[in-house]
Amino acid sequence: MHQDKNVERRTVLKAAGASLAVAGLGATATACGGGSGSGDGTVTIRYAWWGAEDRAERIKKTIALFEKKYPKIKVKTDFQVYPDFWKKFNTQASGGNPPDVFQNAIGFLRKYDAKNVLLDLNAQVEAGNLSLDGFRAGLEKFGEVDGKLLGIPVGSNSMALVIDKPVYTKSGVKPEQGWTWDDFDAAMKKIRDKAGRAGDSGMYGVMYLYDLYLRQNGKAFFTEDGLGFTEADLKEWWTKAEKGIKQGIYADPKKVAQTKPKSAVAAELAAGEFTWDNFTVRYTSEGKSEYGLAPIPTTDGKKTGQYLGSLMLSASRRTQHPKEVAQFINFMVHEPEVAKIMGYDRGVPATQAQYDAFKPTDPVNKAIAEYEESLVAAGVLEPITPHPNGADICEAGFMRIAEELALGKRSVDDAVKQFFTESKTALGS
Amino acid sequence: MGTAVTHAPATEDLTKDSEPRHRPAKSPRPAALKRRGRRETLAGYLFMSPWIAGFLLLTAGPMVASLYFAFTDYNLFDAPRWIGLDNFSEMFADPRWQNSVKVTLWYVAVGTPIKLIAALGVALLLAQKRRGQAFYRAAFYAPSLIGASVSIAIVWKAIFSDDAIVDRTQKLFGIDVGGWTGDPDLIIYSLVALTVWQFGAPMVIFLAGLKQVPRELYEAAEVDGAGTFRRFWNITLPMISPVLFFNVLLETIHSFQIFSSAYIVGGGAGGNACGPADGSMVYTCYLYVQGFENSRMGLASAMAWVLLVAVALVTAVLFWSQKRWVHYEEGA
């Protein structure tokens, strides 16, 4: 009996050991089998983007369309809100497991090119899997860095002043193309006095607006490898900000901080905000008022310093299916049906075919189309400011330090000094 | 530490107990016995192996790696580059790092004592026999079960925002400072409130400690004419000092590691990294920002080790101080 018991135990142990080993092997097998593709030639690619829920719904519809046309390619999706997107992406990419294709923007091209993450799509263009024909306004060049094709634009957008229309009307303010900063400052005061609302949500921390202001004065936020302005320039910009907050023409920064991620305009804390024109789509879903687009104020009455920005699709250099990824991008930028589903959610479609396919009927999308057309007509568009490696960290620092200034935690001098210190670190490394 | 001390002998007894059971009473073959002993040891390790593998792969391995990264410039993508102590000198000179240390120390120094005093106070009330005792204990304990969750942090953020319940209540009393979460100086107090609200866990430990105090000490003191306060100060406090020490130690270490509540109440996804103007940028939040937002894993690893050493030092000081105020019963 005693002997038997022992045998029994040994068997149990062996079984336990064996199952452990099997479990271990199984785990390794699944870990290595992250790659895709199966016997019947079906290929799976992973696609990740940032955005809100409504963008995800639209994108999923376009993917269904794609999978119908390419039954041998399956698309797995993943999305986050903007600030979380890159955290997850960095972690995945550094582990050698980035999504095969993902949303991107100009500010990140050099950064991820330097890290060898992005696939040069030129080879796929030559192979005929991806077409660069039919893009509007030279947009096909937007994803080029040092001769490498690192991203394909899906839409174009530009900076604008998004306004709460009824508040502007009530205050008797009518912004026109070519209005100056003096006009703008006077309008802000008028809105505060007549509508009892701050005129702006916090323009002093918007890097892309300060860039336009600098460009109007022959400078720019970035050069190819550093900052394009001096401490004295920024001191002037932020001194004006400090004054404006005290006077109540810029919204109370405490309230703006609490309403995030909702915009201060939609939360009725401010009558306007400088941001990308396609954001009116989002504001309309967030807020109750009617939102419109106003032109960027100028220094000399003509030059706004504006350029077209763009969201893009990039491919991972580590993808095992470059051909399928190229076919996917090609479909997403050229297929007219895709534009009908997406609307102007990611900006005005990049290709002429898609642009023609979606004719807006609602006032919000119509306003965006009119705004971009008016920019072309006014001839104010210029080439884009370069974005060196580290630009994204500079932008985050600019926003944060401006907020600290607004909340009274830093003097202007201190804030300027801090920003230059941080930028030097971010751009230097 | 009281609990740990009582635990240790208990485990020892168990092993002593079980050994003879496996061993045949009188064995004629010591060699076979040895072999079986070895086999059993092996079996023991085999059964422990999932835990050991987990410890080595998920805890010890990454710790060693992070110690190495702490001395390198590592951005997740390129191979780590050895830079000696540069991470540390950069860290100590960084005003945002200094701010995060200040915020964290403030949080620990304010939150921990208030929490422990609340826990002890309620424990004293609940230690007396009364109707519905079990219900009260459960009710006060519940927050510490759910308090660390993300959903509570989201609720907390809503409570302390503009025009929410706290803002409106303080306005009733003529205090108009707005919501706490938008104010860089006040947001940390909403986090202190969140941790104090979870006093249930130390309270339960205090309750257990209070039960251990012999009744006759109180009776003797009462005969000698000692009042309530006197009895608390001269009997209760010294008698529960090992439990108090244990709670102080645990809560202090725990407070230093605050992350998720600060991250979420301070904005989290879609908002500020950690509070307006870094108002709730506690140490671990800044560590996270450096590591995952700025992709500076080397620097973040260095920060983690500095935190570990700092917490170890605080713990050492606490242990050293217990000679002065913690009374263990002689000969127990």
C-alpha cells in the first residue's frame, strides 16, 4: 500500500511536470506566432490609430469595405485617444511588435525615422501597389523625409480660429480675412464686455498658432534642427498672455484645466480657440452651440503664415506584409466610397477622387470646405515648418509651461527659461 | 511588525509537525531515506517552480535590467548607451523632478498621519461592544477595498471639480476657491482626502491590536483614578505601539508609491499629465511621464532606484526609531 501511494505520487508529479512543460511550450509558441498568415494565403495586418469613438466607427466601416474587395487580407484594429496612442505604440514598437500600418502626422516622421520604425514606401510605389497620382495641392510630398516616403496623407487640415458663432454675433464681431492682431485684441475685449465670456481659451500655449505668428514675422517655431526663435520673442508672446488672463480676455486657466479633454469652447468657457479646422466636427458633437471658422489674424494685413497639415498612414519597417499594407493604404486614400464614409473627420480628403466623392451637405462640413477653399483663393498657403526629432516633446512642454504661467506658478522670465532648457534637451538628444 | 513576529514561529511549527509524519518511525536504511528526502525537496521545488519562474522572470530579472538601464541612455528603440551617473545628475538638477519630490513628500507627510489618526479614532469607537458593530466595521472597511480602483478615482475627480458637490458645499460657507482639481495648490488635498477615506485597512489592524490589550490594566488604572485620556495615553497607546508601528510603516511605504489616483484625478488620459501645473505630479507619475511619454527609460529606471533607496532609508529610520517608542511585551 505504502509503495503504491508513492508510485501514485510520482505519477502525479510527472504529470504535473509534463503539463507545466507543455504549458510553457504553448506559451512560447503563441508568443512567437504573433506573425500572421495561414495556410490558405490569408494575411492579417494590424492597423492602429488615435481618435474618438465616432472616428473608430467610421474607420471600421471602411475596413469592412476593404475586406470585401480584398478577401485574402484581414485587418485587426486598435485605437486610443491621442495622448495614449503613442505610449502604447512606443511600447509595442520597442518590443518589435508595432502595428503593420498606423495613423501618423508630420511632427512624428523624423522622430520615428531616426528610430528605424518607418517603412520607406517608395519600393511599393515602384512595385505598383501604391499610387501617388491624383493628390491635391502637392500633398503626396508631405510624407517625404530625406527622399524617403514615410507617410501617405489621408487628409489635409489647417489652423483656424474656431468660434462660437452666436457669441460672436451677439458681441458684434465680424472677423474677416486679413484682420490684424490689433483687431483681434479689440474683438476679444468686446466679447468679454458684451457677451460676458472670455474671448479665447488659451492661445498662448498653442504651439501651432505661435508658429504662425512667428512665420508672419519671418521666423518659425522650428528650423531643421532646433528652435527658430529667441527668448526675447517668447517673452513678448507670454507677457501678452499674462496680461490677457488678468483682464479676463483669455479663459480662466483653472476652469480650462478641469474641463479637459473637452474643449473650453464647447464647455462655454471661451468664445473661440485656435486649433485645426477639422476639430469643428468634434466640437459640434461636444457642445450645444453653433460653431464656425474664422481666419487667422495677421501682422501685416495679408500674410497668415498658414500651411496645410495632414494626418497620414505609415507602415512599420518590421511588417511582414509590405505589399498588403501598401494595398491597404492605397485603398484608403483613393477609394471614393471611403471618403463618403469618413467625411472631413481627418481633414479634407487628400486625393481629388475622394474630394469629389464627398460633397458636404451639413453646415459644419460645408464650412470646413469653404474655409480651405478660401485659403487657396487668398493665396496664403506656404510650405510647412520642419519638425525636427523631438518636436513632439517641445510641443508638450510649450503647452504645459504656458499653463503653469497662466496659473500663476511661474513668472514670464522663469517660464521662458524653463521652456528653452527643456527644448534644448528634447531636440539635442 | 507584531504580526510578522508571531507568524514566523507558527510556520516553523508546521514544518516540524509535518516532517515526522512523512518519515517512517524507525528507518533501517538511512541512504534511502536521504534519497527520498532529496526527492521530496525536488518535488517541493517543482511545485514552487511556477512561482519561482514568475519571480525570476517578472520581478528579479526586470529589476536587474532596470539597475543596468539606470546608468544608460535608453530610449526603448536604440541599444542602451552607458553614460555612468549622468541620469542621476540630470535628475537632481531637474526642477520638475524636485517638484515631484516635494509633492510626494507633502502627500506622505500630510496624508499618512491623518489617515492613521482617523483609523485609530474609529477603531477606538468600534472596539466597544454595541449594537450593529459588525455592520459599522464592514461599512468603514469597504472604502479600502474599492478605493484603489480606477473608477473611484474618476468619481473623486468629479466630486472635486468645478460646480460639483465639494465646490458647491464650500460656497454655502462663503468659500469660493473653485473646484480643487483645477487648482495646482489644492489638487493634492483631494488626493489626501482620497487616501484618508480608505482608513479601513489600518483600522481593522488597530481593532485587532486593541483586542489584545488586557482588561485588567484598565481596571487597575480605573481603581487608581485614571481618566479616559490618561488610560488611552498610558495604557492603550503603549500596548498597541507594535501595531501602530506596523501601520505607520505600511502606510508610509504605500503612500510613497501613489500612482493611479494621482494620474487619473490629475487628468490622466486626454488631459494634463498629472494635474494643472504639475500640482499632483507625484514621483511615480513623473517617472511614468519620463519613461513612457518622453521615451527616456534610462532616466526613468534611475528614478525608480532613487525611489527604492529613499523608501528603504525611510523604513530604516522608522525601524531605528522604534527603540524609543515601540514597546514589545517582555518575555512574551
